[in-house]
Amino acid sequence: MRNLRFGPNVTVFLLFFGISLLDAFRSQDWLRAALWLAVGLVFLRADALKPKQ
């Protein structure tokens, strides 16, 4: 299994997706929380897959 390498885009994930996820949990909107969690995981995976220079 390959190691995930996180680039500088992790900051974008933590700020935008993390805050949105926390807001969804706070308002107890579980569908929106699941959506943000899925979008965040796809974003992190895509960031780890792109070739590093």
C-alpha cells in the first residue's frame, strides 16, 4: 500500500471542508455532514495521487 503524501492543499481541506463539516455536525444535519466528509476524503485522495515535482 502506498503512503499518502499530503501537499499544501491540506490547508484548504482543513479550513473549508473542516469548518463546513463542523457546522453540519453542530446543526445536526447528518446528510450534509456525510456529504462534506465524502467531498473532503475525495479531495485529500486526489491531492495525494497527483504527481509531485
